[in-house]
Amino acid sequence: MSPSPHDESVQSAERERQAAERLAAERQGVGGALPVIEPGHTYASVTDQVSAIVLSRKTSRGWVLGFALSFTLLMAFLYATCYLFARGIGIWGTTIPVGWAFPIVNFVWWIGIGHAGTLISAVLLLLHQEWRTSINRFAEAMTLFAVSCAGMFPLLHLGRPWVFHWLFPYPNTMDLWPNFRSPLVWDVFAVMTYFTVSTLFWYAGLIPDLATLRDRTRSRLAKIAYGMLALGWRGSAAHWHRYETAYLLMAGLATPLVVSVHSIVGMDFAAGIVPGWHTTIFSPYFVAGAIFSGFAMVMTLAIPLRTVYGLQDFVTMRHLDNMAKVILATGSMMFYGYLSDVFYAYYSGNEYERYVIINRALGQYAWSYWALIACNIITPQVFWFPSMRRSVPVLFVVSLIVNVGMWLERFVIVVISLHRDFLPSSWHMYYPTRWDFTHLLGSFGLFFTLLFLFIRVLPMISIFELRALVHEKEGEG
């Protein structure tokens, strides 16, 4: 029996009232329990709203403009890369003693960005945190795109990228290379494993939603494409049983990678004898920093997406509030790491270690050190106040500042530690060139080009998990 026009108008008025109350709560930062999904949704409304973004035949002007800008930056990246192959890495500001500069800074930063996706998807799934539901899908996609950007820079930095396969785990017949005792080689194993497991985990989570798109699309070509990707999914009890088992196993497999990947990246520095690097705190310090920057990037993406596509009912203030708490907690860990750097340098009695700390705070690059302190330590302290955690503009601005601060942190660790060598005769200032900045901005082009394509062809929010959440809330009600 179809609802009467009167019932439909009543439901519409109720929905508008709830939206107005939600908007008022967001603006004023009112206390109280925040919902994971706004009330009033059904299986049908969830499916319609999320799938309509993908199945709509009309592409919005905003999407076209954003994609065009991202693709332009990507073309600049490709042009700079071709010029790099033709001329060599001398086009960068990289020099001796600063043998690692922008490329490695960018590599470590992008790998950190990719940490939040696996943490949100795998770790929070194992901990039964229901607030992960609305943000895990695009966080996983963000992980894949960030790792893709990160993987480009070590290859370009090799100088001879056509022999990059020497880093792969092939039989060591030469007894010389690869050097399996080097953390730089461990990086290849760790990043490749992380990317592979994250891709499988992301794809497995997509399968039920791909079947939904297959059944709802009117395009024959799209129906074939989604049907092939859905692997014959029919939603039977046997399918769900196998799916949940496989998904849980992959979550258990992916969880150790959250710790291992950036720990090994930290060992790239800690295994060296360079003052400022040779410390045991680097592995946990890098993991905390990766989660810190990763959640900041998730928030940077979630806020515009929920606004542009009208997803405030699904990505609620509960999600943003919890991510702000994670940023505050990991930011406190970062503060402990910065204090540890100072303490170890003083307690070691090593004049070279002490000089690195003094040079960071008072040297020619002191601006970058104090800027990162302001971005990573001082700015997140606003999240102690609930009203700040529930103010969307504040959340967005702080997340951007944290991303900048974490890039500056990598710059401080790499450049300031290297530009003053053991011998004063080897000291040299590092100045990035326009090609350094082109590759940095171009990597954003690659990231956002992939992100815009993902938004257009795949559901950015997990439909089936949201429907399960609706069912649970109805059962509680």
C-alpha cells in the first residue's frame, strides 16, 4: 500500500526539522550523545542516497572543475618526471651533504597519510567501533592513492630508475645486491605488502556494494562492468558467511601492518649514524606521526565530501568528534617524541647530537622547526574543548594545519640533520628548485585525480554496512 500525499508531506516536514536541529547542533557545539547515523533512514533511503552519487548520469560542474585542476597538476608531474629522466636528479636542489631532500620528505609524508585507512578499516573493525562505518571506504581508497604517490618518489630518487627491480626480492645470485640487511630494502617489502593487503581489503569490502550498483544501474555497459567486479555476488547466506570470514581474516592480517610499515620507514633513519637520526624512538614516533597525519587527511577529505554531496546524515559530528580526539591523542604522542629528542641529545653527552637540536631551534632552518611546533603541538590543543571539536570550520582548518606541520616535520628530520655534516668543510645549505615544488604539487594532482575518479565510479560510503547499522538502530529502538 503506497503512502498518501499527507503521510509523505509529514515525513518530509519531519526530515526537514531533524536537519535543522542537526545544523543548529553543529553550529553551536551542543553537548550530549552524538549519533553515528541520523535517525529516520531506512534500507531504501540509504541505498538511494549513496548509490545516486555514482549512478547519476549528470556529472556536476564542481566535480569536472576539480578533476580538471587535479589532472592539470598530474600532467605537470609527468612533464617534470620526463625532464628528470632526461637531465638527471641534478635538476632538484638535492646535493651533498643533503643527499635526501624533497623526494624522501614527500615519500615519508605520503606513506604516513596512507596509515589512517588501514587503521580505520582493520583495527576499528576488530575493536567493533561502529563509527568507522561511514568513513572507512574513502579512507581505504585514500590509503591506496597515498601509497601510490609515495612509491613514486624513491624510484625517481634512485637516479637510475630503470634498475628499480634490483630492490625486489629476487634470488641474490650476485651476493651483493640487494643488501637484505638494509632498511631501504625492507621498505620495498613493507610498502609492497601494505599496498597489496590494503588493495585486497578495500576490494573485498566493495563486493556487496558492487552487486547493488549492478542491480540498480540502467546502463548495460555499467551493469556488465559492475557484474564482473561483483564476482557473482547474490547475497545468499553462504556468500555472507564466506565474506565475513574473509573480511575478518584480512583485517587481522592488515592490523600488524599499521605498526610494521612506518616502523620500517623509521628504521631508514634510525639505522644510520647521522646525528639526529640514530635513536630507538624513531619507530614508535613515526607510527604515531603517521596516524596523526593520516587522520588529519581523512578529516580534510571528509568535511568537503559530506558538505558537497549532502552526506551529513551519514558522516555525522560523531565521526568528526572522534577523529579530533584521535588527532589530539596522537598529537600528544608527537609532543612526547619531540621532548625525547631534546632529552636524548642532552643525556647522551654527544656534542654532535646536541648541536643538531641547537641547529634545529636556532639555525638557518629554525623557521621550519618552530612552524612544525606551532602546527603539530599548539594548534591541536583546541580539541580539548568539545565546542571546538564540533565546529566544522575549526576542524577543517586544524586538519589542514596538521598536514602542513607533518610535512615540515619530515623536512626538519631530513634536511636539518643532513645539511651540517661532521666536517664543517662539508656544510652546505639546501635550496629546493622549481622542479622540487613541481613534483610535490604534481603528486597532489595524482592523488586527487584518483580520488575524483573513485568518487564518480564507486560508492564512497559502504552501503551494506550503513544498512546493517540502520537495522541495529531499529532493533535498539
